[in-house]
Amino acid sequence: MTTITETHAPVSAPVTSRLSFDGVLKGEWIKLLSLRSIRWSILVMLVLSWAGAALLSLAMGSSEMAGAEAMPMIVVQAATFGSMFTVLIMGVLGALSITSEYASGLILSSLTAVPARTPLLLAKALVVAALGFSIGVLSSFGGALIAAFMLGGDGFSALTAPAVLVSLLGNTLYLTLAALLALGLGALLRSSAGAISVVVALLFVATIAMQVLSITGWEWVPVAAEWLPASLGSTLSSAALTPAADAGSVTYWGALGGLAAWAAAALVPAAILLKTRDAV
């Protein structure tokens, strides 16, 4: 009598691989820089910044106020002249860094690879901040170098003044924090059109609205206007060169803290909602 014995192959436990945070960061770099719209936004921003610096320094260099004492302010004004427009492009960059994934459906793959979700948004924020800071340095300091070249010897002397360097750094931080604010709004709204519309309203339209409201004489209007993102950015790029008697109530560090608070006000609830609501 023959006994047949069944043999079973050992069942191995499923192998799970967890994507490291370094891998998430690399993935976000690839996704962001592979977007054609992002590359065009960077190019347009640099062209506007440098062209604005060249035009304004050429115009102000031939004026009567272009003395050695006024040269630091002229260099900074020329270098940051285009920021009122380029900050909107930086906002578009920050918003598209996440809304493009919702539009294409790539967000499903991203959240599958990073199920914890919070590291994904953190990685996006770090990548956007690094890219925004790099572009801001090229925009601000590159514009200052162009202005100094157009203005001549006094311009190059002013370029190395500590107050000028602090102002240019402040403008760079303004552009960086504006991109992070837009990233948070994009994560909240999950719509490119909606996020960009809110960015434009906050960075541009709100300032005009406050200027219109100032004719009412209400005391709260000028106080509120000083804490709008655009006003805080202007303070960052000019406070170091502004005499104390002419300075407003918001200091350089206050403006930096205010802009950081604006960015956090969008990013923190975005991180909470990213964990709690459906992917799409």
C-alpha cells in the first residue's frame, strides 16, 4: 500500500519596501523639473527680473538723484523692480507643483508610493522652497549685478554694502515664501485655476483693494494693508535701507515672520486635509 504525501512549498511573507524620504525628495525634484510649464515660468521670471533691472537702472542712472549716497537704494529698487510681477509667476510655480498632479491623476500614484501623505507634502515644500530660493537669488542678485553694471563704479561699490545684501536677501525670501503660500493653496483647493486665482488676489488685488479703502479714513485699513503679503515683501526688500523715521510699524524681522505665517496658514491645514480626505 502506497501512501501519497502532499508537500506544500513554503509561503513567503509579502515583501514590502518603504520609500525613504530621500527617495521622495528625489522623486519630487524629477516631477517638478519635468513640467514644461515650470521651466517656462522660470525662464520668463528671470527675463522679466533682469530686463526690469536694466531698464530701471538706465532710467534712474541718468537722473539727478543718482548720487553716491542714493546709489544703494537705486541698485535695490532696480533689482527688485520686477518683483511685483515675478512674484505672481512664483505663485504659479508653487501652485502647479501640486495641482498638476491632481489634473493628470498622478496624485494617486504619489499617494500610493507615500501612503503616510505628510512626507509627500513636506518633500514638495522643501523642493519648492529650494527651487524658489535658487530662482530668487538669480533674480534678485543677478538683477543687482546688472544694475551695478549699468550704473558704473558707484553702482558696484553700493553692491557690496551690507544693507543692499540684506535687502536682496529679503526679496529672495519673499519670492520663496510666496511660492510656499501658493503650494499650500494648491494643496487645499486641488485646482490650478482656483489656486492661481487666490494667489493673484492675495499678492496683487488685495493691495489695490486696500488702497481704495484707504479713502474711507478707517483706522484699521492702513494697519491691515501693512500685513498683506505684497506689503510685507516690500518691507523685506527696503527696510534695511529705509531711515528709522520713515519706516513703518512693521520691521524687517516682523515682515519675515508675517510672510512665514501666511505660508504656514496655507500649508498646515493643507497637510491636515491631505491626510484626512480622499485622494481625488
